[in-house]
Amino acid sequence: MAADNHLMDTFKGVLTPINRAGWPFIAAFAIVTLLIAQAWQPFFWIGLAATGWCAYFFRDPDRVTPIREGLVVSPADGVVQRIVRVVPPAELQLGSDERARVSIFLNVFDVHVNRIPHEGAVTRLHYVPGKFVNAAMDKASEDNERQLIRITLPDGKAIGVVQIAGLVARRILCDLKEQQSVKTGERFGMIRFGSRVDVYLPLDVIPLVIEGQRAIAGETVIADLHSDEAARVGIKH
């Protein structure tokens, strides 16, 4: 019995849950595969691989989120592409002072489920239709389709989160509503097939990540609101 339980736990550990937004796509891939394979059998293996990749893209693993007060976690899996000080988009209504922006780029192999960076209340949502240029380009913050979210923290400070569509992304999903209370690390949406997420930190908060570092949504600490630590530096090995 103990061996059976251990085997089952191992099996569950290998399997990753699928986000519900992915099931229609997975079903469509599978149906198309079966239909075309009726006429051309070799397509079955191509379609099977495509269906498997689709399931892989929509994976939604559980995460262990640090919950100490003041910790800001990454809202997305991906590479910290750029850290700059800029004036936030006017749509976020965060004022005209420059603040740190952490940009996280997601490729098609990253988990695309987005998570709340810090607990608080959603005090503004604003959707902007736009282009679909490469999300790795800096101008994507201003040109691409995007969903802007302002989260007001319990101490009155605010964080901005912007979901940005990418070159092949065509749908931003955001499940939030204004005045909704949110918890650090909880899921709030996703961007399909390659994208970027920008985080605008509160004024005078220094990021604790560096450009080129890989971030894990809901786990990687990108800032500490109570820390006066200097900006970090790193070296690629």
C-alpha cells in the first residue's frame, strides 16, 4: 500500500495541471488531428505532437509564494529583459514621477499564467487595443495591445501591472474586477502564445532582480517594500 501511494504521488508530481483556458484549444487540436488523419494517416503523429505542445503551453503548475509583508513577487514566468526608471502610463494614474519598471519577457515555452505581485485591491483596470509587434522591443509598452492594472496596497502605495500581447499573441485574459481584493501569488489571467508583463514598482522602491535573470511567477521576489538594499548586480556564467 505504501509503495502504491508513493507511486501515485510520483505520478501526480510529474503531471502538471492544465489551465481551464487551454482545454478548448487542446480539444480543437485533437479533433482536427483525428479528422485529417482519417484522410492522411501520417498526419496523426504531427497532430499528436501539436496537441501535446498545446497542452504543454497551457500548463498551470502550483507555486509556493513567500508571503512576508512587503515582498513583491514576479507576476510572470520569463526573463527579466529590462529594468528602467520611467514615468508610468497615464492610464494607470500613478502620477508623473519616474519609478522602476521591471519588464519580464515570456517565450512560447514559458508558463503563461499570470499572478498577483502583492496583496491589495484592484483600483483601476484599463484595456488598450494596439499592435502585435515583438514584445521584446521596448516600444511594445506603448504600441501593443495591453491590459493595465493598478493594485493599491494596504499601506496606500500602488503597483502597476501591464499585460502586453506579443508578436503571435492575440488574446489577453484578465479575470480581475475593479475593487476586487487580491492576494500575493494568486492567479489572475494569462496571455496566449508569447508576451510580456511590465511591473511598475512604488516610488523609490529598488528592484531586487537583475536584467537577464529568470523569474518564476508567484515565487521570485522582485522587490521588497521594506528594504533599503542597493540595486543588485550580476554576472552571466
